[in-house]
Amino acid sequence: MLKKNDVIEIEIDGIGCNGEGIAHVGGYTVFIRTALPGEKVRAVIILAKPTFAVGKLKQVLRSSPDRTEPFCSVFGKCGGCGLQHVKYEAQLRYKREMVADAFRKIAHINILPDEVVPSPLIKNYRNKMSLPVRGDEPSVGFFAEGTHRVVPISECPIQFEGNGKLIGAFIDFMRENGIKGYNETTGTGEVRHLAARKLGNTVTVTAVANGNFAKRLAPFEKKLKELYGENYAYYVNINGSRGNCILGEDSVFVGGRVEPVIIDGLKTKVHPQSFFQVNDGVRELLYREIAKEAKGENVIDAYSGAGVLSAMLARSANSVTAIEIEPKAVESARFMLEQNGIKNVKTVCGDCSIELGKVLVNAKNSTVVLDPPRAGCSRAALDAVCAARPEKVLYVSCAPATLARDAAILSEQGYSLTRLTPFDMFPQTANLECLAVFKI
């Protein structure tokens, strides 16, 4: 029986859903972060439970040919890039295995997914970053894995180019003005997060304040003007809650220009509370495939975000109904539809658990597109789909485990999984996006 602080030498024979190496010894499954299949490693046990243990890698005794040198100075400290030590071709192979494993174990569906569609960029691919800000002498960075302890960074190599200049300018501004980062224990401090999204040439920056500190944070606009000229929009979001949500409900526009940007040939505007996929290149590839699958149909786009996919579907579908719970995202979608002269999309602002059933009652010959958050579809939304029995369901997911869970429900209701294509939306991490196609 393994105990905490035991030192073991062990062969790694698999990879877990978070990119950790998996080994087996004496009836135990041992998870070891940054260990790779085929390697022999020395590790110290840091957690021992009755059926599994967690080890910390101390030394690679026999290295995998898939191993490479990480390119980030805080790799292993920050909780972000769990696969940066893996060559990119191998990352794609491992991710395909992760998807197959999730469907086999959770959905009890044996399927070999398509090969993972690679990302055009494997660095500087993210158009959005959200960084916690903590401490009286503020630190900006990412949380260490499994904690709320900030690992300070000066830049992040997977975020959009030039993100380091923004981070540096914000830290300087806070220190020059005596502005404190958030303290989760006491609930004090003025700034909780620094968020930014770059779409086209425009950078939308949001300082998330721990209460009504918009006037205190407004002068940061001067530094943004120095960085970006006229190509920025600056908001202060108000979030005085004691929870873990990044954004509050209210965002105050401070300055810059809220100008339309072009995304996938569509003129749209960006709001801090609007959802866009984080990888422009992969989003375009993914949405193109979804549009092909839904061609010529009446489409219900559930969890539609800012409506970019809905607008793309409208090019080839007869009609589209877009359902989204976030009012600001729906506002952005309606603006985009008007700006682009799109007449065959109807927007519905509401919870998919409630609205999807209403829409499907009158939807004949429809295809349903489900693109829920990481937690997957609500059971009410899935039940509404199964009750209406549309001929085709396209399910887009960033979490293979919840996709597999929901696939099992659809399968029990008579749907067959006819396509499973992973897309590498998140290089250097264990995450990815999947397109699953179900037919009745």
C-alpha cells in the first residue's frame, strides 16, 4: 500500500484527461503530472487514497521521444499549459486518445474519433485572457494548479501578441496609484481581474473591480491610448460578490472606441460579456464544418453566444433560431445581424433549459446545434431535444467527459453517433473542442 512521501520508480502506461501520466502499481492507479506514456520516472507520493495516489515527478529515468523543452518560464508553476512539455504532433495524438477514452468509459460507446484538426497557431493563439489580480503590492498572473495562489507573469506565450505590454502597464498603473489587488479572505481590494480580448486590430480591455471603483480605475485609459492609439475599448466591470465568477452583471464603458470588427467576414461588436471562441483559426475551421452539416435546414442554435455561428449558419440554412441567456451577448448578436443585413435569424434571450422546448414545439425538419458551457447541457434541454426528435443534433463541446455523458443520454433515446471530430482549440493544454453529430 502506497503512503504519502513514498518514493517510487515506475513505468508510465497512459495519459489522463488532464494530461497527467498514469501508472499502475500494487492495485493502485498513480497520477503523475508531466510524466508521459512510455517513460520510467522517479516520483514522490504527495497524496494517497484507498484506490489511487498522486505523485510528484522528481526525475525522468527514461524519456519519451514525445518530450520537448517547455517554452514558458512558469511552466509547471502556473496551472495553464499542461502539455507544453509534449511535442505538438504528440499532443494531437494524446488528445484523440483522451476523447476515445472518455466515450468508452462514460458513454460506453466504442468509437475512434477522427484525427484531431490542428491549430494554425500553437503560440499566441488565444484572443482572450483573464488574469486574477491579487495583493496589496499587486500581482497579476494565473492561479497555480488546484489553488487560488497567483503565479505572477510578465507575459503569456499563448495569449495574443503584445499581451506582456498590457500586463506591465496595468501593474505600473496600480502601483503608481496605490490600487490594491483583491484579497479573497477579507473581501477587500479594488481589482479582481484584468481581462482583454483582441479581435481584428481592436483590443477590448476590462478591469474587473471589487465594487464601485470605476472612477478610480478610469485613468488607466491614458495608458491604453499610449499602447493602442485609437484601437481599443476600455470597460470597468463591477463585481462585488464573494464568489468565483470573474465578471459581474454591470460593465461601465470608460473610453476608446466601440467600433465593429470583422470576424469570419461578419461585422460585429465586442462586449466584455459576449462569448467568442478563443482561437480564431480553429473557430473558423470548426464553424465551417458545423455549417456544412446543417446546410439547407431549419436550425436551432442553442447557447448561441454573440451569434457568430448563427450568422454563419444563416448563409446556407433556411432559418436559424438563436437562443442565449446572456442579454449583452444577445444585444451583440442583434447588432451584428442588423449590420450584416441578415434577415433569417431570430434571437431568443433566455435559458436553454426553458426556451429550447418552446422553440422545438414548432420546429419541423430541424437541426439542433448545442454548444453549451463546459458543464454540458442541462437535462431539461436534452429532454426537450429528445422529445422533439429532430433528425440531426450537432453537439459542440470543450469537455469530452460531459459530451460523453450527454451522448449516452442521446444514444438511449435512439440517436446514433455518426461523427466525432476533435479540434485543437487549445494547444499546449489538455483541452480541446469536439464536434459530435447524432442522427435519429
